[in-house]
Amino acid sequence: MTERRRYEVRDRDRTLVFDGELLATATSHRANVRRWIVLELYRTSTDEFVLAGQGLSTLVGETTRYWAHQCTTGEGVIEQLYMYDDNNTRYLTNVARQLLRNAGEKDENIRRAFSVERIA
């Protein structure tokens, strides 16, 4: 672990506090976009993961939404990032893929979990 330090991550109305390393960040923000997300992935000092997200907006009356999940495996991180469309088809957004690619450069568990999916 290279840059280990104390982090505080918001999860709705609570805060998760842990020692660890920020593995990667990714955002969907672009010029002239009024809503976007920021994703962060951390590895804790106990080799677990914390996946955190923020939903941001410049629209009047909207506030930042915070969420976080603690995951014990790389597969658990990926499962938290999956979305489902109207046909119940599971997919990863581009920002989630970018987060996993970036984190995979620092963490072998994330790289393996993202690059190979086991199907029953």
C-alpha cells in the first residue's frame, strides 16, 4: 500500500471512517452537463474495499447525493457498480468501467475481477 491515510466517506446520512489508499476516481462530468457522478474506490488497511459515489447537480433545489459500500472482494465492488436497464439487462456504465480500469492498475484483485467474469 503506497499512500495509506485516514479517509472519511459519506454514505447518505452517515460517515465511514477507515485507513487505506485511494485506488482510483472517475467522473461523468463534461462541459455543459448539469448532473454528473463521481466514483471513488479505496482499499482499506485490512484489504477490503470501499466504493463511494456522489451524484452532483447544478440545478436549483437539487443537492449532492452521497453513497458508499464496503466490499470484501473485487467481485463485490463490480457487483455494486452494475446497473439494470428496462429489460433487466445488467451493464456497467462508462464511468464505472473507467474506475475499474484505473483501479486495476493499482490492485490485482480488481484487475482480475474486472477482466474475467465467471458465469455459472
